[in-house]
Amino acid sequence: MIAPLLPFGQRAASRVGRRSPARLLMAVVVSVIALLGLTPGSAAAENSVVNSAPDSGTSLAVSPDAIVIVFAEELGEPNTIALDCDDPVQLPTPEVVDGTTLQVEIDPPLPAGTCTARWAVSNTDGEPNGRGIITFIVESDTVATSDTTVDGEPVDAEATPDTAATPDAATTPVAGATPDPSATTAPTPTATVNPDGTPVTTIEDDPVVVDLSVAGSGNAAVWLGRLVSTLGIAILFGSLLVITAAWPEGVEYLVTIRFLRAVWVVAMIGTLLYVAFASSAVTPDGGGGPFSPGTWLDLVDAGWAGRAALLRLVLLIASAWAAFRPDRAIDPTTQLAALGIPGLAAATIGISRTVGDLAALGVLMGVLHALAMSVWVGGVILLARVVLAGPGDEDLIHAVRGFGRISTPAIVVTIVTGLIQMFRLDGGELFQSGHGRVVVLKTVVVAVMIFVAFSARQFVAQRLNRAQQMSVALSSRLRRAFGAEAAIGVVTLALSAWLLAFTPPNVDPSPSVDYEVTQTHVDSGEVIEVVLRFTDNEVGNVGMQVEVKEPADGLIGLDVVLRAPVNPTLVGYRQAIQIDGPGFAVRDEAVGFPLTVAGDWVVTVEANTTSGAITSEPQIFSVLDADGTAVTNPVVPPTVSIVQVEVTEVPTTDG
């Protein structure tokens, strides 16, 4: 593409010197692509969700008629979908449609509340090939529920004031009863009344906030805002760095000042759009309009990617200090801040995918990739739009040469960090997923950009070696070359923004849950092994995950029993687990156990197997008070029946 810039004689004489490095680099890149494409995928890779209806984290006005999950790979048999709302919901056997779609009908409609669908699928060979959860909220209560029992009799949650249960009866078991924790334990949007007729309004759940790393898939507004924000910040930081290192005279040009100010304005508009629509994407069940600054604070709970988006906005606002006065970037007293603040804003671009294996390494590589990309793309756009806008003195020659010295290591860092991220997120599954195919397309575009970049730098080394000023013809030719490189860079950034709309094969799209307490339950005969994980150890609603490791077969039924500390109004909970072999079940924190009493709870696992009933060794689950302090419950000794034995005379004998 750059050959017409050289006279024919020079082109023929330097053919080997000009083309050999570029051809070699091109061959290496193409070889890497071919090698990755031909590498077989790992046999242990699990199937992943492409999309679902309802989507995870969404809020529905009414109950859905069915649950439909589309997977990346073809499904076999068997497959299961278990649904848990306020109660476990009985579902028919799911059907496979079109090879990759799993569908199950819902009848009757679901009640209002948070619902968790637990899916497990098999591959075409019948082997387990993935599992996960989809959480959604049904806003309208379409059916009456009778979940709480008092003395063995059901209490209707929608009964009349004379017979309605008090709020405590809806959420707290009555002494002497052992309620199923699948009873109405989570707050519902329905109001009830006390026996004396006074109204009681139930507490509404806060909006569910999902991690920004897996939110916003397919959201065009998030994609557009991310692209404009990334492009603007990259140009701002790259331009200031090139001006500082290679073109300090640039701050004296009015065109430079206008360019940097315009770039900052564009970056601010894009960042505002990105933050606004990202906050809407992480709270799909509501929480305010996207342009309400109060809603933006939801990003604090949306993982490190969400916090980085907010930090990006703050740092970009602070970058106006250098963008509107670029001379501060060359002043030794203000240079560190003038470059550091935009540099930190560019670093936040790399904190966008904080899930998957080796997440810390991924964040580090993402930050380095973003900084190197900003120097490369931002600097080349400055050259094409400002430095080479017309002829000039020797300072323009120094700027172009200096950019060549800076951009070469930036290109190397961009390639290396990009390859590491590709291996981490996609492995050998480049052509088996949408994310991988876009990565391949981006790699091809980057390879073309590298070829153009090295060709342009070879031309610069040859033509500007002895040049004393930038002529009209020379600036025009260089502007076309660097303009082509800049245009390809913009396309690359667009593909990078598009990639975040896909879930990589090595990333679990299921919402991550932090568990505070983990217990492994076994029996004395070591027949069962069950791992229990609790989301919290303080008074309140506590979610639970149950993972069955043993037995491998012969499991008929499983119950998790939590016995409360000594309390006159509470005995405990018994949760039936619908699982018949190794696997897991999840009870969301929004629907979990209302542990209203602090102290030492006793936890056991009761299993019904083909060899008989088995109970695990009891373990203590210490629940702290609301302020995080431990509570010591009084120890009540067991009642001992004392039988009075009559005193009888023992006959004595004379010695």
C-alpha cells in the first residue's frame, strides 16, 4: 500500500530491505492464526449460554410462558431445568429444539418474586457438558401461594384480615413447626394486615445489579458509548505523550490546541453515554433512568468493570486540566500530573473483562494493552490530523521520527498482550464461538495495520533521514500513509468494543456469588460428601449453594437441616434438595433462609440412599448479630428424669 510513495529506482534497490521485515511479521501473525485455528478445543470445555428468554437479571411484568435457553454447542440427552421461585416449581422435561435450544413450558404461571432456573446439559455423547443458573424477577403476583405452615395447617398468604398471617408468620417459622425454607421467605410486593387491622407494608428488594463484565451483551447504546469513549481517551493520552516526547513545539500551534479540546469533548460525550447506558445494563430490573446520576452509583456494585467505568468518567473530567492547556504536559513541574491523569483514564479501558480464569492476569494484560494501544492509535491519529496537516519546519520532521521510536515498542506490547488475552479467554475455541470468530477478524485487521505501520516507518527512515523541512508533497504522502493506519486503528477499536458484547468460551456467564462460609459434610461411614456454602454469616437473608460430591449413585433424596439456637419462636428449617447424584443446587440470597436469630445454628445433611437413611456429622454455623458481633446463646441442659430409689437396710453380719 505504501509502494507508490517511493521513486522507482529506490523501490527496486531497496526491495529486500523494505519488505522482508514486514513480510516476516505478516507470516508470523498468519501462522499464529492458523495454529490457533487448527488447535483442537479442549474436551473438558463446557457448553455456554448464547442468550436466553428470560435473560438473566431481567425483570418481567408477568410470568413467562416458557424458559428458552440457546447454547453455543449442540445438545444431547439428558438435559434438565429446575426452577425455584418462592417455592420449587414443578416443570416438565425440557425439550431440545434445533439442536442448540433448550425449552420448557411453564404452567401454571409463576408467582411474584425472584426465580432461579438451574440448568444442566449434556453433549451429543450423553456426557455432562455444563451447568449454570439464570435469575429473573416476576413483578406481578399472578397466583396465590400457601407456603407457610402453622401446626401442620397451611396459611394462605392472601387470606382475609381475620385469617391472614402476620408478617412474622410469613417469614418466620412458629415454635414447634419445621417449615420448608422454600416458603415465602423473601419480601414480596404485596401488602398485608395485622390481626388488629393495622396495615403492614412489606419491604421491596433492591434492584439486582449484575457484573458489567457480562452485562450489556447486544446493547447497541453501550457498544457505541464504549467505542466513542475509548477512541477519545486513547487519542487524548497518545497525543499528549507524543507531544511530550517528540513534539514539544506542538503546543504552540493553534490547530493542536483546538484538536485536543475537541478530542476531550468527544471523549466526554462518549463516556457519559457509556456510563449512563452501562448503569442501565447492570440493573435490568430497574432503579432509575440511565441519565439519572443516582443510577450511575449502581456501577459500584457491578464488579471492578463497573467501578472502572465510573473512575474513567472522574479521570476524564480531571484530564480537562491538561487537554485545555497542553503546555502543562511539557512543563517539568506539571508534566507528571498532565500525563498521569489521562494515562490512568486510558488504563481503565483495560479493566473491562474481570471474569474467567486468571482474572488478575487478564486485568494486568488489559491495562497494558490499553496503554500501548492508546500510544499507537492516538499518536498516529495526531500525526495524520495535526502534524501532517500541511508543510512546516524541522519540528514536524522530529515529530514523525519521534513517533516512530515510541510506536514500535507500543506495537510489540499491543501484540503480545492481545495474544495472551486471546489464549486466556478463547483458548483453542476460536472458530467455535462468536467471540472467537470476532477475535480472528480483529487479528486479521491488526495484521494489516501492522503491515501498513512498518511500511510507513521504513519510508520515514529512508526519506526523512536528511530532510530539513516538511514539504507539501512529503506531508501529503505521509498523511495518506498514516491516515490509512489511523483508519484501520479505528476499525480495530470498533471490533474491540464489539467483542465485549460476546461471552468468551472460557468465561462463565452465570452471575458470580461470593460465599462467606463453606462447610463439608460427611457421615461416619463416609458414604456422603456434601459441600454447603452460605453467602453470609450475619442475621438476615442468607443464600446457600449445595454441591453433592458423593455418593456417585444410589441417592434418592437429600435434605439440609438448620436447627436454630435456643429460641421460643423458632425451631429451624428443612430444605429438600432436588438432586439425585453429583451436582449442585442454588438457593438465591433474595429467596434464601431468613436467619433472624444470632448464635450457633446446627447444620446437618440428611440423605436417603438405596442403602438406607444417612445423617452427616452436625456442624456449627455461627451467625453474627447485625452489627457483626458474636452472640453467645445460653446452654440449656437436657431434662433428666430422676427416679427416687427407696433406701433399704443392708443386713450386717458379725465378724
